[in-house]
Amino acid sequence: MSNVLVVIGATGNQGRAVLTYFQQYEPSYKLRGTSRNPSSDAAIALAKSGIEIVKADLNDLDSLKHAFKDATVIFAYTAGSEILQSSNLIPKVMSGELKPPVGQYAYEIEVQQGKNVADAAATIPTLHRLVWSSLTDVRGRSGGKYVQAYHLDSKYTVWQYMRDLPALKDKASAVLMGGFMDNLANTPQQWGISRQTNGDFLVSLPLQKDCPIPWVDVERDTGAFVHALTKASPGTHVLGVSEWLGTGKYLELLFDHLGVKGRFEDISFEAAVQNDPLGLKLQFAEGFRFAEEFGYTGGDPEVVSPDDLEKQGFSIPRSKIIHHIKRTDWSKFLGTKSAA
Ligand SMILES: NC(=O)c1ccc[n+]([C@@H]2O[C@H](COP(=O)([O-])OP(=O)(O)OC[C@H]3O[C@@H](n4cnc5c(N)ncnc54)[C@H](OP(=O)(O)O)[C@@H]3O)[C@@H](O)[C@H]2O)c1
């Protein structure tokens, strides 16, 4: 029987990366990707490259069962920001119909989407491995100190559900994704970037500049993590890290490459959560403070490093931050306007 890989969110960063990796390194696999809109330009481009595209929505269990038919490997993830955009939650909180923080409602939707993946995967007799894109158990690992990092806890809650589902006991593994190297280039407004009146860049986050962050080159390396998880024992939870570095040093590399001046400022928690009617700033600030106090994975003993998997004989080639910086289009970042 030939291997069939089904990837949820084929047009997204993680999904496309996994499909591209398998296209290159596992040519015998039959590749299928899902999209809510198979007639979008992005989905059509994937179909033209030989990937079967099927329509599926994470909110629709039957569409997932249909997409997973005959799958031997499934890679799945949720898109937290998409939930906020498409769910009408933000207007409801802004109008007072729902109480902030908005993340608590997005959490419920995201967890249900992940459970749908698990429940659909559990019905597929051909399945060998389900790989989930997880994140950290912030609430649990902080002993209840940080309870509003909803975008992190949601992915961990799903992982717990998958791991404990009897039908997936010997089939589910997870990759705990590090901080995306694309963040500053793609969505600079979300990452505390501003220009000072002299044009210098200022990056203000509630995070110590030396706090080690596991950065991941999503485009180049996600496929290698998922591929290793198809071979490693089920139940493996690997950290998706390409290279560890403090944000201060990361920015030094970036500013040097761009030939601009800039600095990183570790702002207080209170400053970071000012003017926050949706509670979203608090959600992200808790994630940063958690990483500082407890480490990115919260010291979760279940999470292994890619080096641990390599020691078991699974090859995981990883990219360097500097190479990602050099190949990236930084025009959005450079276009950040001055405050005055
Ligand atoms: N930024 C970071 O540092 C970081 C770190 C770790 C983890 N994460 C997590 O990574 C996730 C985002 O990953 P990404 O950047 O790869 O996503 P992305 O590029 O935004 O793509 C998400 C894909 O999912 C599909 N999708 C969205 N809603 C769907 C639904 N209801 N049903 C089925 N498919 C759906 C979309 O495809 P169609 O529109 O074609 O359906 C889209 O292509 C977030 O949850 C975030 O929390 C981020």
C-alpha cells in the first residue's frame, strides 16, 4: 500500500512547507492538501504541482473525514489569528456583547477544531501517524500563574486530547513549534516595532533580550520535523527549533544585515498591556513572561529536542537564522512608519 500524506491548510505556511518537503524527499508519497477554497490562486498553484486539493474545514467534522480517506500520515494545525478574523468575536467584544478577553472564545473554537481533527483521524483505519502542530501547556507548567495565553494552551489541550484518545494512542505525535522566523518580516505591527523620530528602529516587547527563544524556519524545516515524526515512535513530542537565540542577538543580526540602526527594549508587563480592550495584549504578554520565567516549553519533560531524535537515527536538517534573514523580503519591516 502506498503512503498517503494529508495536510490540513495546504495553502498556509506550515502546510505548504510540509507538502513541499515531502514532494522533494518522499516522491513515492501520494500528497493531498486541504483548503476551504480549492479555487483560490494558492490552492490552484499547489494542484498544478501535482498535489491533490480537497475542500475541508476544521469546523466541519465530515469534511475532515472525507479529506482523510486512505491517509497513512496526517499533518494538522490550526490558525489562531484566522479564527479571530472570521468568527465575529472581536466586534462582539468591542460592542460589549461578550466580555473580554476575546482569546477565551477563540480558545474554545480552536480546541474544537483540533478535536475534530482527532475524531476524524480516529476513524481512518489506514492511518499510521497523525502529527499535530502543538504549543506549550502554559497554564499547567506555570502552576496556574499564567492562564490567559489562550493561543498556546489551546494547541496543548488538543495534543492532550489526541494523545489520550484510545484510537490514536499508537498513532499521534506532535511538533511544538518555536517562534516563527517570519514574524518580524510578515507581521511587524504585531511584534512591537516602531521607528523613532531619527528613523532608528525600536522593538519593544515584555521579554528580556537574552531570553533563549527556539526560532523555527517554518518554510525550510517544518517538513523535516514532520518527516522524522513519521518514523519515530508514536507519542513523540519534539520541539520545532531550527536555532536557539535571544531576541537581542537576533535583532543585531537583522539590523546588521539591513544596514539600519535599531535596538531592543524590554518593556514592563504593565506597559505592554496598556490600552487593551480585547485582552489580546495580555494574552501575548503572558506568553512572553512565561517563556522568560519557565522557558519556552516550560521544562516539559515530555518534549524532546531535534538533537535527541537525531541521536536515535532520524535526520533533521535545520536552517540558520542568518540564512533566513538573508533570503527574506524585509520591505514590510523597513516600511514601518516613524512615530512623528
Ligand atoms: N507566529 C509564531 O511565532 C508561531 C509560533 C508557533 C505556532 N504558531 C501558530 O501557527 C499557526 C499559524 O500557522 P501558519 O502561519 O502556518 O498559518 P497560515 O499561514 O495563516 O495558514 C493557515 C492555513 O490554514 C487554513 N485554514 C484556516 N482556517 C481554516 C479552517 N477553519 N479550516 C480549514 N483550514 C483552515 C488556511 O487555508 P485555506 O484558507 O486555503 O482554507 C490557511 O492556509 C497559528 O495557530 C499560530 O498560533 C505561530
